[in-house]
Amino acid sequence: MNKDPHTIMDDDDDPDGYRKIDHYNHDSLNKLSQSYLEVLQNLGENTSREGILKTPERVAKAMQFLTQGYHLNAKEILESARFREDYKQMVIVKDIEVYSLCEHHMLPFFGKAHVAYIPNNYIVGLSKIPRVVDVFARRLQVQERLTVEIRDAIQETLSPLGVAVVIEARHLCMQMRGIQKQNSITTTSAFTGEFENDRTRSEFLRLIADKHI
């Protein structure tokens, strides 16, 4: 996620032999840790007690991970697995897990993304579609913009006959605070090309709704 990352051992290494290694930007990690220490102090927490001692660093690491999308390039990911193929039918990757942070309150929103495209001489490795979703989800976001950014990255890089993106998500800023509605789900959609045609769009929506696939 960084051009010059420093390797820092996470503090949950397994003493039986498994060792987890995550990569963090050391300078940013120190600055973020200090900032979160001050946040905890301003909240009235006792930052010298045992359970809180490593919390600033843990939160700093978590935030670097959750915002790693700022350092990723969706076009490069798609181009790394683009193949010429004479296939012009709909390709759908559905039920892609989405985890992001609302830019207004920095609280999580999460759910599923359904992405489809109709190739125009080129297809892309299927694993790259979820990776593109993560590129934009791992940033401070609003769901509406996230939906459009995924669509535009695929359209601009592959030049397909059409792209469709639907995201269904729950927002903790609505469930934990504010209006506090626990069962609300937000759905957003974005379409280009052939998916602006009612028949094609209806087929896509029917297929993502079919839970037997």
C-alpha cells in the first residue's frame, strides 16, 4: 500500500509458529498513534491503563489497512489481467463483500456489490473485479460515489459494451447514532452502455436477485 513500507510485526503473533507480517508506513503510523492517544485522552479515557496502552497503535494500524485504497490503482489492476476474447455476453460477479468507512462520521458501512460488464473484445480475470471494489471501498467514502467509481474504472479501462454496478449496504452511522434505524438498507446503482437498455438492465437485476446461482 506504500512505495516504501516498513515491516512491523503485529502483536498477535502465534507462539506456536504462525507469524503474521503486515506492512505499514512507519512515519504515518507514529503520527496516527499520537493522534489517537490524544483522542482517547480528550474522551476522558485513562490512557495509562493496561487495556488501553496499545490501543493508539492498534487503531493506527487498522486505519492504515482500512484506507489502503488511496495507494492502489484500479486501472493497473484491471490491465494486469486483461485478455483478448471474442465474448459479448454478460459477465456478472455478484455478492462481493464490501467494507468501507463513511466519510461523514468515519463509521463503517458494509454489504454486497454486484458488478457486471459486457465485453467488447477484452475480458478481465474474475478476481480483479472484487479487487477493484476494494480499491475504492478502502477509502473514506459515500456509497453513491463508491458505486460510480467502480463503474467508471471498469468502463474506462476495458471499454466494454456496458457496465452495471449495484451496492446494497448497511450504515452504522444510521444504526448506531442519528436516526438509529436498525433494519435499513441503502441500495445504489450505476449503469453505462447496454445496461441503460431496459431489457438488459432487467436481466442483470433478475440474475443478481436469484439466490440459487
